[in-house]
Amino acid sequence: MMTTTLIARNISVIRDNNRIIDNVDVQLLPGEFVGLIGPNGAGKSSLLRVLAGLHKADEGQVTLGNNKHPDVLLQQLPDRERAQLLAYLPQQETPAWPLQVEHLVGLGRAPWHTPMGRKSERDAQAIERALQITDLTDFRHRIVTTLSGGELQRSLLARVFAGEPEIILADEPIAALDPYHQLHMMELLAEHAQQGAAVFAALHDLSLAARFCSRLVLIHHGKIVADGQPVNVLTTENLQQVYGISAYVECREDGVVIIPRKRVI
């Protein structure tokens, strides 16, 4: 049973005397699919990188808590153990080597065995499942440098799923995908959370974020403006204040429909 909780307290990131992230508190609990939303330059990527342990916050701290480690500082966890618990998908990634897709996906199992060790049966099963759920079984022998942007993104997502992390931090995971595969990937991320894991994903499609996420965190100028259920975050007032748009907002049983009308700033 997945029990890992991620908590960030009073996080600030300062660059050239500018607060890119300004005193942010956020938590991610097992079973949650949380969407991180906000305009370009709001601080979404910077926050995700701090939560992933890739950048150290200038102020504040990030902790992971589970049955084995109650509330331990993220930076104090051994790299391998942290990688077993937490996976990060960056906004843009270009493979450095012409690997086959199945080998790229297999890199997701790296935290679970020694560098020169053989893959276990569980490794093989996890890789196969990741290929299947992302519809990549027919691509397994393709060279990743020959893939389209959307196909590469699906391969990178499959690598994340292969690692079976308890927490997924994803920076715009559906940005390069067509509508069919956007829905597919959102369904997979939601299912991952429903199985007891947790997902925190930066998203620009507000309607899809409202449709699939159990909670939204709205960030602007490095500060959290709203944190709660989609219907309470995606208000006309918040959209105007943060995005500078007038929008039609309709709350329905299957989510919130948003149609931008015009710029107001």
C-alpha cells in the first residue's frame, strides 16, 4: 500500500534578487491527482524542480513521509531511495543516445537494481506494462531519435510508469500530445493516483485539469493564489486576475468547461 506524502513548507526560490517562488506551502497526499496551473513564468517549473530535489530552495524545506521514514527531509534521503519513491518528468527532454524505445523505458527501473545487475522478472513485467498502457508495444524497437514529439513524450511517460513511483511530478506531460493521447495520458495519471499513489502535474489545459484533477493549485508570480477543488479555483475572478482573460465558465458534473472570450489586461 502506497503511503508516501510530500510536504513543502515556506518554499522560496530567489534568482537575481527576484522571488521566483515566494513562501509557498503545498502538500501532496496519497490518492491525489493535483494540477499545478498558472500562466507562463508563474513559477510552476521551478516549484516542481524543488519538490523533485533537483534544486534546493533558498528558504523553506521539503519533506517526504511514509511508514519507513516519517517526515524526513527530501535532501537527506539517499538518491536511490528517493528515486524509487519519486519520479520527475521535465517539460522538455531530448534523448542523448539513439536508444530503442523499450531500452529508454527500461531506464525507469534503474533505481531498483545495481548498475551492472540483471533486470529481474519484476523489472521485465513493469517495462512491459508501461509499454502496453501507453500504447507503445508496436514502437518498442523504434529508435527514440526518430520519434515525433508526441511519440517521444509518451515514451518518456512510459519510462516514469516503469519505475512504479509512489509520487509523480510532471511538467506539462500532455503538451506535445494530440487530443486522443492527451485524454489517454490524463486517464493513466488519474488511475495512478486512484491506486494510492500521488501525481502533481503542471498543466495548461484548464478544462482537462478540471476534468481529471481532484485538486488544483493556482500559482501566479511565485505565490499560490488558490488551492482547492477545481470548481472553487477556476472562477471568473481568478481567471481574470491571474490569466488576464474574460472567460465563460460552466460547472458540470464531469468537470468545469472554460471558453476564453477576450483579453482584459
